[in-house]
Amino acid sequence: MKPILIPGNSFEYIYDYGSTTELRLKAGEQVRIKNTGEAIIVLGMNDPPAWTCSECGKPATFHYNEEDNETVLCNECSENPDLDECYLLPITNSPRTGVCAYEGGRYD
């Protein structure tokens, strides 16, 4: 049997065609397991990106999605009374952060 993923090879994955997130992934190390006939679970985790506040340059903690997906804000700037808080989404360690009301999950 030939391996499906070879360490070092890259591939693309498209998630959710309604609010698409396109990922470019790279296979890490090869792990040998004994074939028991049971399901295999593949795990992956990315390094969290550093987001910088669009207003002041401090570390950002929120996406503000009223008009675009590019505006990110720190805690202090997100408290501006002119902002509609329903557009504030927490920045998570996920490629889906700031997309389609994604607020994170168990491992974000």
C-alpha cells in the first residue's frame, strides 16, 4: 500500500463552499501504526497567527466584521461605543476565525 500523505508534500483543502476557507496544508512527520482495522484519527494544529489591532497596533483579540473581514481590534479599541458589538467575533486559533460568525470551538 502506498502512503496517501508523504512528509513534506503540500496540498489544498477547501472548507465550506458557502463561506469558503481555502487552506494550504503540509504533511508533517510520518507515524507508523499497527493496522488493527480500527478507524484512524488524524490530528493537526497550527501555530496561532499574531493579529495586530487595525486602530492602535496592540495585539488584537477581535475581528470586527461589519463591513469587511480585515478589521481586527484589541480589547481597548473594541470598547468604542460607536461599534455594534454583534459584529465583534473573538480571534481564535483557527483558519475560520472571523468567517461566518465563527466563535471558536473546543480546541481554539
